Amino acid sequence: DTGVSQNPRHKITKRGQNVTFRCDPISEHNRLYWYRQTLGQGPEFLTYFQNEAQLEKSRLLSDRFSAERPKGSFSTLEIQRTEQGDSAMYLCASSHPRDGLFYEQYFGPGTRLTVT
Amino acid sequence: EDKVVQSPLSLVVHEGDTVTLNCSYEVTNFRSLLWYKQEKKAPTFLFMLTSSGIEKKSGRLSSILDKKELSSILNITATQTGDSAIYLCAVTGYGGSQGNLIFGKGTKLSVKP
């Protein structure tokens, strides 16, 4: 399978615990994005990387959230001191440039986080 | 603030019907509009429309971009139960947020046999 993969697919944690998610993008894609989706809403942008550089973070990304892409390949998203409001589907997407511009993003299956 | 509004939020039709989903947007320096289909998992890419490609078609699905009206429609003809999904519209701009997608809430389409 050469698509975007995410692990774990489901995570249940207790409030106050830390969690970490992993995303492996399509191999030739150098842009990687994280989104969060709650029920009845479209995905909301959190942050993105171009290679290993984190180029933008949304205002939604509180200090408890941190993302890394150390070698420009896979990425991790960590949430510290989880809160019930963090319960959501966390989606990863990747894209690559065509004609020097970045176009459609391809999404992974997501990690569903439930904070109890 | 950049935003995307989709209508209707939900729609129930019978197999064989034709449906039109709407998307309107406000974005700084529009670059592209994308349609995704989301079943019980991640969004899957359908179409991308830009200033140089305002109409796309694939099988029973087609989409048109109206840059003057800042809107797009997604048409599905001869609907099938497998078309049941949430259809998401998203836009990107050349403004401060280069590349990240701004999504609408989606239109939930239910196709009854």
C-alpha cells in the first residue's frame, strides 16, 4: 500500500495522559499536514511541514500540542495532558509539488482519539 | 477570515436521482477549490478546480467553478447507494496560509435504494 498511513487507528486515554500519533506520508511527498476533525465538522488545519521544517501552526494548536518531522519522512503529533475536548479524529495528509506549486492533498485513515 | 460554506448540510435522494451540491467561499487570493468524498474514514480526493481549470468531469460526477460568484457545484447523476457519503469542499489561497485546506462542514448525501 503506497498511501498515507497512520498509527494507531484508535486511541483511548484518560484525561491528563500524553498521547503520540504517527503519520507516514506517500514516499515522494515532501509536504505533510495535520488536521483535526470533530463530528459534524470538516477537517480543521493544525500544522504542516515541508520536509523537516514546520512552516505553519494554526491558532488551534495549543501549547499542549507538538509535532515533529525529524528526517523529513514520517511525522509525530503529541498531545500532552489530554483533555476531553481533544477527542477527535486526527488526520494526516501529504502532497507534492507539480509545476513548482503544491496541489491536492491525500489523506490517511486517521487516528480516532477518545479522552475519558 | 477565510471560510467555506456548503449547502445543503444533508440530502436524501433515491437511486437514479441527480443531485447538486453547493459550495461558496471567501479566501484571500484564491488558488484552488477541491472536492473530497468522505465515507467512514479519511477524505478521498475527487476534483481540483483552479483558474485554469474551472470544469472537471469523471464518470457520473462533475464540478464547475464560478470565480465571479465565488462558488462551485458538484453534480452527481444517476446516483447509486455507493454515493452515500459526506462531500467536503475545501479551498486554498496564496495568502498567509499557503497550502493548508480550509474545509466546509460538508454535505451528507444519503441515497436510498
